[in-house]
Amino acid sequence: MCMTPITPTLKLHTHLDKEGIHINSLIMKHNGNNYHLYAGTKDTIYIFSQPIALYVLTVNREHGIIGLNAYMSPEPFPINNFYMHSTKEIKDMFGPEWEQLPAIDITQKLINYLM
């Protein structure tokens, strides 16, 4: 099935209280729907669209973490996800040159682990 990279609008929602500024959520806006993303400040975010779902790949090279979340419109939260929590785990799956792989290739392989 065809997967298309997209660049939707991302909004960071925060609130200020006596202790400082707190991050409430990171929201992706796409085709009139809002989706809650799970990403940190050191993550690189890649977003792909298919007719049946949106896939959000987050890659944190510094901490050796990869996450894939699948969204179904108009559901605001992921319906499924898969995470790899160590560089060793990532290298075991994708090889030592995993950082050179296109994000779409990583996403397509990880989709198999969402089921």
C-alpha cells in the first residue's frame, strides 16, 4: 500500500503556573483532525499517510529510541504503537548502519510489529 510522507501542522500546548511553564501536549493537525503525539525535545518526527492510517515515527538517536504510533482518523490517540528502547535492539533489527536508512523504510518494517 502506498505510503506518503506528510508535513502537517504541529502545535505545542503549554501552561504557566507558579512553578514555571509545563508542556501539556504536542498536537498534530491533519485534515481537520487533531492527534496527540508522543515525542520529546531530542526526537526527530516523521509522519506518513496511508488511506487507512497515519503513522508517526519518532527517532531519538542520542538515547537510542525509536517509536512508531498508528492513528486512525478521527481518533486523537494512537490505536497501536511499537517502541525500541536501546541502540542494541535497533541495530539487531536494522543493522549497524540503521541511521542511514530512510525513515519510510524503518516505518514500513515496524508496521509489521503493530499487529
